[in-house]
Amino acid sequence: GTIALLNGPNLNLLGVRKPEVYGRATLADVEQLCRDEAARHGLGIEAVQSNHEGALIDAVHELRATAVGFVVNAGAFTHTSVALRDALETIEGPLIEVHISNVHAREAFRHHSYLSPIASGIIVGCGIQGYAFAVARIAELTGA
Ligand code: DQA
């Protein structure tokens, strides 16, 4: 089985952007972390990063029927996108929402998520380790 790993806008700059908030690890490090955790459960990872809302929606449509679950850090689209939520509402398996930073300790506009009501679980403020937790959780939920 394959887990879809979706990262939204500006997460391509991981390691460079606000390292005091998001840490020094890069997106490649995140993707490798997820591959390693998935492999422990006999799963693979299909990783997509885009700065474009529509491209993320297209990726959901492409992976919705085949992925056993989705790990999604939608970045700022978390707080704005009804369209991405509608797309994610069509997936088969569990959705785990991840935020590297503790969004609840930050600006009020980061406290609301359009994705949280449709997520199986939410991991915030655990740094990039949160992604590995999310992968492990999908393995648990899907019996892998
Ligand atoms: C983020 C939090 C969002 O508010 C922000 O727009 C991001 C990253 C996080 O991982 O902490 O781009 O999703």
C-alpha cells in the first residue's frame, strides 16, 4: 500500500524559512523520514509538494482511490481552502493533518483549520517528527 504525503505552499522552503519556527530539516528530510517510517510497516510513500491550490487538489484526485491514507500539511491553505477540504472529503482512507509548529500558540488566523473536521487525527507542534507519527497512525488504522 501507498500513503499519500501532501505538503502545501512554502513547505518547499523547509529548512530555510523561519528555522526558529519550522526547524532546519528540509522537505527532502521530511520525505525520507516518512519513507523510513512507512517501510517499517511495509508501506510506501507518494510525496507531492505544491505551492498551488489546484495542483494539490489534482494530486488528491489522482491518489484518492489508491492511497491507503493521506498525511497532509496544507500550510496556509489549511486556514483558507474549502476546495482542498472538499477534495480530501472524497478520499477512501484516513486523513491525518500535520502542522510542524504549534499553530494554537501562534496568530489567531492559524487557529482555525478547514481540514480538522474531516481529519481522523491532527498532529501539531511536534516538529517534523509529527509526520512520522502520522504515517505510523495510518499504518495502525489500516492494519499495515
Ligand atoms: C504550518 C502552519 C501554517 O499556519 C503555515 O501557514 C505553514 C506551516 C505548519 O506546519 O506549522 O505554512 O502548516
